[in-house]
Amino acid sequence: MKQLLFIALVAFAAWYGWHHYAELRQGGSHQILVVNHSGHAIERLRISVGDQTVVVETLEDGAQAKQPFKCDKDGPFALDWQVRDLMGQRMWNGGVFVHGPILLQHKFEFRDADGVIWSSQPLGK
């Protein structure tokens, strides 16, 4: 009787997983928050991890932008951007992205003199 109950339980779990795989796979996404306190407008900001990139076209001084971010690989962040009215490309590498299972908000705060402060915290449900 115990074996029959066990087989029925396994069969039900397999059936449920087969028919609800897409729902079970979607766990939400991490979040990128960019805050500009640099004194200048930021343009063409690209935030990358592995083969995934988030783009923020323009971020005025004092503004912030939020975007969802999904990536299946762990790794450091790579940022590159331009500052309006200044020549050259700016770059920053650092922080750590871990793809699962806890969803995080990764905050990038831009300061004077091309400084970037990265922090992360769990997303509240």
C-alpha cells in the first residue's frame, strides 16, 4: 500500500511539473537601479553581465532609473557610459551578480569624478 501511494505521488508530481513547467520556471527577475548624483547627465549607459546587457539611454543629474534584469550566468558587472558635453567613454567593472535563487536589487550610484558605488539588497515581495 505504501508503494502504491509513493508511485501515485511521484506520478502526480511529474504530471504537475509537465503541465506547469513554464510557471515553475518563471521566478521573477532581478532589478537594476541607477541613481545619478554626478553633476552631469549620463548617456548611453550599458550595464552588462555575461551575455546580458541593460541599456539606459539618458539619465539626467538627480534622476534614477529601474529596469528588470535576467541572466543565467554569475559574474562581475561591466559598465560603460558617456557624459553629456564631455569627450570619451567612461568604464567601471566591479560588483558581483549571482543569478539565483534570491532576487536582488543591484544599485549603481554615480558620483563626481566618475565614481560608481555598487550595492545590492534582496527584493521585497
